[in-house]
Amino acid sequence: MGLSLGLLGRGDSARAWRYGIIHVVASGVGGAVVGGLLGATGTLLGLGQWRPWIVGATAVVALGLAVWLKTYQLGRQRQVPRRWARGTAPEKIYMLWGLMMGCGLYTPIYHTALMVLLAFQFTGSIGQGLASGFIFGVVRQSTALWPVARHYDPEQTMSLLERLRPGARALNLLLIVAGLALLAIGSR
């Protein structure tokens, strides 16, 4: 879904960049809201003291799923709405899509590193949740700007998913291992 936003300008590069930037910033906001809420909830529940155990167990499960399962999906199993009321401004549509996709919970995510991020957010502070959620949302949806920058046509844009999948899978494993390493360093 995110990569197909490269079609958002319909040939007008300036408009495509404007919509893309609105989308990516809104994605960061969506991620920050979820991360902040998780951080606030975890703080209220006093989960910080259990961080090594919660994140460690989550990372082991995430690593197991990533290694042994060929396919898996996290999050709700549907995409964002494609139909909007007549006359809805494109800026509003791309902003709402960004909020939905950047939060990480509305659309499917095919990488288990998200589980580790959510565990870190849930056992961290509100500020850590806000910052990590914003970064997650921006990074997740910044891929939408690649086809815009490269002036890809619809066929090139849609072929990106298959080309990027092996690298994304390897990055997923790397992020989980990095999370475990951070946990080990932080618990000393």
C-alpha cells in the first residue's frame, strides 16, 4: 500500500511530493500516538521494572516466528479505505492514510520486529514511546517517496514489493537481534 502512493501525483511531481510529505509526517504522528499511549500505559502499570523479561520474551517469540514461519502477518488484516466521500481533499486522504499506516496497528505488517518495538514502547517511558513511534511511522511510510523520487510508472512501483521483500526480511531479523543486544547492554 505504501509504495503505491507513488502514484499519488498522477504525473504532477510537485503535487506528488506535497502529498507524499503530508503522508509521511502524518505517519510519524500516528506512530507517535500509539507509542506514547503504550508508554503511558506501561508507566501506569509499572512495567519498566519488568522490561528485560517482557522485551526478551517478546524478542525470542518474534525471532522464532521470523525464522520458522514462511508467512505471517501482524495487525489488522485489511488496508486503509480506498473510497472517500466525493469532494474529499486529497491532502486529507493522504494525511488520514498516513495516520492509519504509521500507527502500525491498522494495516498488516509482515515483519515481527514490530513486536519487539511494541514491547520496548510498552515497558518504556512516554517520551521513549513518542519518539520511537514517530521514527517507526516515518521510516515505515517513507518508502512511499521512493517511487515519487524515481518517477516510477505503476508497473515499476508495484514490482518494488517483490524486489524489496528479501532485504526487508533480513532487516527484520537484524532489528530483532539488535533489540536483544540493546536489552543485554541496557540490563548490565
